[in-house]
Amino acid sequence: MRQDLTGMASVDPGLSEARLLSVLDTAVDGICVIDETGRILTLNRACERLFGYTAAEAVGENVRMLMPESYAGRHDNFLSSYLTTGERKIIGYGREVVARHKNGREFPMELSVGEVKSPEGRQFVGIMRDLRPRKIQEERLNRMQSQLVHFARVNAMDEMGAAIAHELNQPLTAVMLYLQAISRKLGTSEADPDGRLSDILGKAVREAQRAGQIIQRMRQFVENREAERRSTNVEALIDEALELVLLGQYTLSVSVVRDDEEDLPPVDVDPVQIQQILVNLIRNALEVVKDAEERWIRISSHRDGDDVVIEVADSGPGIPQANLRNLFRAFSSTKKKGLGLGLAISKSIAQSHGGDLSVDAGGDGRGAIFTLKLPLDSGDGMLAEA
């Protein structure tokens, strides 16, 4: 600091410049300053990391070096047009552009440009942010959302297929028996002298039998699916299920607590199917706590003998005793929306893996706890089928 003639403190220009450079170099975003000819005046450290050039290499060069050819060839014209007409196309606005690294690789970048008038002339400050991490995350979230929708659709159709097959099989059997009875009665009467009615009834019986066989095959296909099992890390399963579920905005006010036992051994499961169970349990837990005074869910995992146990607890009101009887049955949902398939499918999947899904209903101020039990990996890559 120094004193001017009025006795007021003034800032040393050298100190001020050093302070400014220090601020620029600590900025997370890339900052580049150019003059009105497009010549680079300042390139901070974030820009060095972003583009691969050092400040010594870039300062004094045209900013076109940071752009792909398709942009670089037009940049000087854009700059000249703005200086002449004052018509803004990017200055004062933010937009997504494509940048070029020193190695020639192109990447998406968010760019905002501001104008500064200095004693040396007009200067332009560009603030840049690498969009690659965000793009990768968005793509991953989109894939996971699509996967979640696919899980729900496939499993819902599987359970509906089994239920429909069961329900349709009985009336089809009755129709077939009625047709056979009519056919026998007709054969002993004189009402069908040329046999045409008997022929038609015979065709109807065969079609009813064919429909029954199709439904039976569909039911066997749904109920006896072959799972693609492999040795799977339990914590990774929970992590992926949580990531799938915690995409909705309603989850932002809910605290998710993890309590995993260290060094849990792997389980031999179809990870897609077990993820579907966890997704159902976590989504249900988030749904019941959204109106609770305390909003949290706790997911814990530990070993219990030859099993790994995963528990999903919530701070909700618990499950009424009247709902417990049909809790794991299909089409018994108490929700206004939904078919009540989630828990039925989940229990079926757990049992098909040699495990189980059960519930402590809670109540009296205590939330429910769902317990998923899965057998440990046997060591040979495939558990013996029950």
C-alpha cells in the first residue's frame, strides 16, 4: 500500500495485478482474456488443464487455437462484425460450444463471454466449463432411467402373464368341456344328419384346447425363467438400486442412511432381478415417508450364517394389520395407482434364489422393516437349484 497526496491509501498496481492473477488461477472454471484482434492476453490454470496448453504457449496467440476448424474459420468474422455493428451473438450470453484440446480432440464446453473496456482497448473475457462430466452423467442417468422403466415393465408383464394364465385356464377348460358334451349329445341325435355341426364343434374343441396349451406354455415360461446368476457384491447391488431410485425430485428431502457390514461375502444371484427387489423396496419406503414428520430410510446389510441379509427400514407409520395378509399377493395394492405387483414379484424372485422376503410391520410410531435374505455364493459360481 502507499499514500497519495490526499493521505488516502491507494493500491499498488503491481500488487493489484498479482492479486488478480491469483484469483484467476484459483478459479474452478477456465478463464481466458483476449483483445479485440482475438489475441490471447490471459489464460488461467483451469484453462491450461482444460486445453492442454500452458499460458506461455497460448498468450500472444490467436484464440482460434482453442477451437475446431469449423469454429476457428468463422471466429475472426464474428468478432469483426460485432466490433463494427455492435450486434451480439454470444457476448453477454452463455451457450454450449465445441472446443479443441492441444491433442486435437474435440469436447463440449459451456462458454459465456463478457466485454471489458480498458485503457489498452476493448477486451473480452471468456469463462469456460468442461461439459464432459455432465454429459457422461446425463447419459448414464438416461440409461438407468430407461433400465428402470424396462425392469418395471418386464416384471409387471411377467406377473400379469402368470395371473392371466391362471384365470383364463379355468374358463377355457369349462368351455372345452361344454363343447365336448354338446358334441357327444349331437352324435347320438338325428339333428345333424350330414355331420356338419359335429365338424364345427370339433374344430371349436380343438381351438379351445390349443388356446389352453398356449396359456399353459406361457405360464410355465413365466414361472420357470432361468436366472442368469453370478457372484455379485451386495454393496454394489444396493448402490446401483439407490442410484436408480434417487432420480425423482421427491427424494430430495428424505435422508438415506447406509449401514453395511464390512467385507461382506458375495452372493450368487441374478443382479438384475435382485436390483428389481431393492428398487421396489426403496421406492415403497420413500413413498410412505414423504408425509412423515421425520423422513428417512435406512438400508443395512450383514451376514447371518450362510445368508446375507439386507434390511430396508423407514420412518413411516408402519403397515396396518389389515393390509398384512395380502401384502405379497399380486393385484392387492392399497395405492390409488399401480397394480400391486412389486412386492409379489419381489418375494417370488427372492424365493427363486433360495432366499426370502419378509416384513416387520412396525406401527405405534415405528416404521416397517423389509428383510431380504439371500444365500451366500457357494464358491462354484452357481448355487444348487432347489
